[in-house]
Amino acid sequence: MQKDIETILKNILSQAKGRLTGFVIGNTSGIFERGRFYPTPIRETHALMYGGVIVRDVTTAIKIARQVDGRVDYVILDSEKKIEKIYYGKKDSGNIERHVRKEISKSKIVTYKGNDMTVEAIDFLLGQVIGDLGARTIAVIGLGNVGSKIALKLAERGAYVHAYRRDQHKLKKIVAGLNLIKSEHTISYVSSAKNIMEACAGASVVIAAADARGIIGIKHLKQLDENIEPVLIDVGKGCFTDKVMENEAYTVYRIDVSMVQKHAFTALLETKAHYSKSLGRRTIAKHNINLVSLGLLGKRGEIIVDDINKPSAIIGVANGNGSLVKRTEKYAKALQKLKTLYAIH
């Protein structure tokens, strides 16, 4: 294991070229056929070079954390609790985040939720491939964590979702919950299906998010809306039968989280940097100027800036309710003086 991690670190560091570096420790609810972890691709953004692993248990995560601490700028940690119970240790319940945090003292830690990135990637894909989802009928096969979240998103976008999972009792409870959560002004809804055939009836999109292999076949897809070219998305990797995959009439999309992940990690670092600044309030008494940090709810008349100690940008004047004052004539003198003091353009 140590040698494999060293190889990943070497690739990250050699390709960084002055950028920040990160090591991702993710986890999964899957069962490992062999080994205790597997590597993820080396990826880059304009500001970050990163790679990492998906681990199956806390013990493995701890060993890797000790090895990478101080070797990269950031340890990027999956905070979702999805480790299989068979991999729990004697003194843990699969909580990787809690235990890894104890091991990291030199690198900085930022956290993310892997499943949420998958949901965003599905939503982004549909937005590009289809565009307007309003009034579409969409089958979601597998209403677990990812399936439930994407079903809610789709209903909120105006789609009618036919959802299926094997446990019908849980299915009905989840569907009821999703319909309660969505806006009361959204007329589209999520409905439960007794089987995959029923879920696919009249649909033009099938999102396979089940933890099962080869459960969606040609017979199910024949129930789809014949007037619209079907869009098939395999989130669970292997949910469609071989006959579907080999049939030229169907195009099956695979979810690629890399684009969403890159932007999410960039946002994490920017958020970390922002909240690492001096947040709070400051009064420049000589000029009677009251400053407040971006990210805090300003009191009426406070000038919102990016940094209260060394402001380089003025966001606006707070109205006291979380928004900005629209007419700033009353504060024109203070705003101009602040610009002059700190050479803000």
C-alpha cells in the first residue's frame, strides 16, 4: 500500500507546476473484490493538482492519511458515511472523516460529499442533452441516496418521476417524503412503481441508480415513449443488460463526475481561503466608516467588503436584512473615502 500511495504522491507533486496540491480520500458503499483501496485519476484545475484513493475502511484511511499529511497542501476528505458494516473496525463505525481528522496536523482539510457530486453530474448532463425537462416523464430505477436526490431535483425542474426500488415499503415512504419536500407550487411530482416495467411506461429518460447488475432489459425499454428518442443513464455501472448495451438503437450515458468535481474542489479552496481571513466588523473611527466581512449578515449602513483589514473590493451597503441598500446616496461620502484610503477602483 505504501508504495502505491507514494506513486500517486509523486505524480501529483511532479505535475503541480506551482499549483496547490491535494490528496483525495473517498469512500464507497461498495464491496471490494480485492484490496483495501483503489486509486482515482490524477486531475487538475487552474489552481489545483490532485489525485487520491477510494478506501473501504477506516483503518486504511488512517494509514494513508498519516502517509500523505504534510506532503500535499490539502487533504480532500469525503465526509459521507457510506462504509459497509462488514468493514467496520472494533473501535469505529465507518466514520472516516472523524478518524482522519485526528491524523492530519500539517496539511489543511476540506470536505466534500461524493454522492452529491454524482447527483449534480446527472442534472448537468440532462440539462445539456435534453434542456427543458418540464412535463417529461423520467424513470428512476433505484431510489436510494443518489436516486432519491436526483428524483427530487427532476421533480423540481418540472419532470414527472416514476420511481422504483425493490423494497416497496421504503419506496412509498421516500416518495411521500420527496413530494412533501418539493415546493407546493411545483405541480410535477414523484410516483412509486411496482416494478421496472411500470416505471418505464411512457418515460423518455431512464436513470439507473440501483446497486444491481443487468436489471434493465430490452423488454423494459420497449415501454418507453416511442415518439421521443430515449436517454439512458447508467449511474450504477452495469444496470442495463448486455443486449441493451449491444443494441445500436440505444445510447447509454455514463456519469462522469470529473467536471463537477473540479469546480466543487475549486469552490472548496476559495471558501477555505475566504473564511481563513479576519471575519468580523471593524470601524474606522476617524472617518465614521463601519465595515463588515462578506459572509456575515451586515447591519444597516455597514459597508460590506472582501477583507475588513485590507479591503480590495466593496460589495455594497447592507440593508440589515441580508440584502444591499439600493439607493446609496446617503453613504456616498463614506464609500468614496473608503475607496481613497485603500485605492479601491
